[in-house]
Amino acid sequence: MPDYEWGVDTSAEFIIKNGSFNTGRSFVKAILCLYTYYLPKCFRDNALINISNSWLKQSNSRNYHHFFPRAFLTKKGYEPWQINNVVNITIVDDYLNKRDIGAKAPSRYMKTFSKENDDIVSAMGTHLIGNLEAFGIWSDDYDKFLSMRARAISRALKKRVVSRLIDEEGQLLTSSDMEEEATNFE
């Protein structure tokens, strides 16, 4: 069993606070790996999403979908740093992202997909998104969505990260974390 000199924080609060979306960040890569572990399915028909590193290595890939679209949240007054969080990212096919979702409110596009996909609950589970009402999707409640999805991500991470005594001390920012953060704002 490996032993480290630093703690790992898998709490929902830490995930939100440190979730600035940049595919060059190791923290974000870890969460994206978790997303792919669940073999994300298409919202429309439960088809498997093509997950290829060549498609996913850039943050601006059409396969990265802001579940609450950027344009929608900007109109609601959210700042880019609040919108571009890995918790708000799902992996979808580029056609769905560009043509079917766009800047629509989640309640609007999910209503359409719910009519088309009898097993939408199963599809959303592969994105670590549970009950659409509880996750704030029908009410377009972004804050509730962030909170609920971060909890789901946290639970999934806790199943995979071996807990150690040092983890109780929390996870400290390192110089490499700061370098990663600096690249997000250039």
C-alpha cells in the first residue's frame, strides 16, 4: 500500500471549491476518469458515448457539456469561475451538445430527452446525476445541482480512495496546484 505525506480530501465542498475546469489539472483529470468509469450514456437513447483521449484532451472539446450551459448561467448572473466547474461537466457526443442542447435551460432539454428516452434515469446515473427533481434540474436550480452532484462525485471517490489517517488533516494546496490554477486565468 503506498504511503503519502499529504492528505486527500474527497468532500463535496473541496470538489466544488477546487473544481475549476481545465483538462490540464490533475484534480480535474481524476474526476474525468471517474466520469468515464461509469461509461456515460447518451441522454437521448442510452447509447454509449465514444470516449477517446483524442476527443477529451482539450477543455474546449465538444464532448464536454456544461450540464447547465454557460450562456444560460451567464444570463442568470453567474460568473465564469462559477460556471466552469468540473462538477457542471458531463461527457456527451458532440452532436447532442451542439444541436440539441445549446444554451437551453436544463429543464427544457431534459424534458425533451425524457420523452424520447424511457430509461432516462439510467442514462443520468451514468453521469452521476440522480433524481432530476432532487438535483434541481426541473427547477433550473444550479446551486442545488452543484451541491447534489458534488455529493455524488464525493461518494464515488470515497469508494475508490483508500482512507488514511493523514486524510483527516485535509488536503493542502501545493505549488503545482497554484501553477495549475494560474493557467486557468491566462
